[in-house]
Amino acid sequence: MLIDTHVHLNAEQYVDDLDEVIERARENGIEKMVVIGCDRPTIERTMELIDEHEDIYGVIGWHPVDAIDCTDEDLEWIEQLSKHEKIVGIGEMGLDYHWDKSPKDVQKDLFKKQIELAKRVNLPIIIHNREATEDCVAILKEMHAEKIGGIMHAFSGDESVADEIIDMNFYVSLGGPVTFKNAQLPKDIAVHVPIDRLLVETDAPYLTPHPYRGKRNEPAYVKLVAEKIAELRQISYEELAQTTSENAKRLFKI
């Protein structure tokens, strides 16, 4: 049994066949799915999904690309919703320097506010980091994020960054790119990270693993990620699935 620790089942890509997508995940041994809400509409949909499905949990926060749109009222709303027993984390939050919609200083300010929010409600944080590793790690240190820990989702850093964030009480989560033929870095990370700090995810509908790359991703495909990591680590799929699921349950307290 596997846990997909990061999936966007609240995305418009699933409007027509969500029930079938969820059922395929279950048929492929996906025990639990953690849906990420990162703006008003997707958070609202996340709250619906966790009430409708026993095996779906939620993480809510505000995405750095849209940081400029986030108000104090939005953060207060997130804090209130986070008291729901099936909200297991705050995020995805962080920094994204690839897109230029939100200025860097606005992103940094919101990142810090959300870390403080997570501390108040005592929930782990899920980090989105794109082309901003140095600033991201600096803020985690400045804000003493190790007190709550969390996940560096869709990890894209090198081994030294992995070591640094693991030392700060974070888990490393890998998804589809570990299966890409020419992507050596995530393969190296898959072997380097201690197995008790490793998680698997899809980030569906994005980052679809091989051999479905270029098509819509879905949580059933997290099995392909786990199989590849098990192969790289030269352990059984069953051991990889059990350990990463135990890691997720320990972090999310589920």
C-alpha cells in the first residue's frame, strides 16, 4: 500500500472523471491521498474532498506564484480551516522564481507568515521551491522551521541540499522525474536520502512519470515512482512502499 503525499485532485483536469481516477488509485494499492489546496477555489474543493472520501486528506496554504493575491483575511481563513481533523499540513508554500507574477519580497513575506501560521496550529509545512533553493533554505533556518518540520515537495536540489533540509527535520519527496530517462539528479537523490526520510508523490496532474510522460498524471501512477526508487535502491517494492507509507503516517499523524 502506498500514500501519494502530494496530489491536486481539486484541479480542473479531473472535472469529468474524478471518481474513476480515485477508483484507479485504490485498485493500484494507493491507500491514502493527500490533496493540496493552494488558493481559494482549490482549498474550498479540498475541504469537500476530505469530507467525501475516507482515504483523502488535505493540506491547505497559499502558492508562492500567487503570493501577491493573498490577503490577511485569506490567512485567517486558512488558519480556521486547518482545525479540521483531516487537514494534516500547511502549504504548499515557499518560493518560485521561475514565474514573475509575484515579486520576490512578497513571496518571502508570505512564506514567513505561513510558517508562523503552521507553528500556531502545530502542523508540518509542504514546501514548493523552484529556482530559489538558497533563499528557501535561508528562510527555513531564519524561521526555525525545524520546530514543525515538513516536506520539500518535488525535490529538485542536490545531495548537499537534501542533507541540509533533513537536518532541519524535513522529508524529501520524489515524483515523476525520478523515472525520466535523462534525469540523473533525482535518481541520485533517491539513493542518497535515508529511507526513513523519503516520501513519494505524483503532483498530479503534473510531472507524469514514464511511460505516460506528456499525458495527464494521476495518483495511481505513484506506483511507478515507488517501483523506480525501489529498483534504484536495490530493495523490494514492498519494503519501499511500507517504509514511505510509515514515514507519511508519522509526519501527518494519520
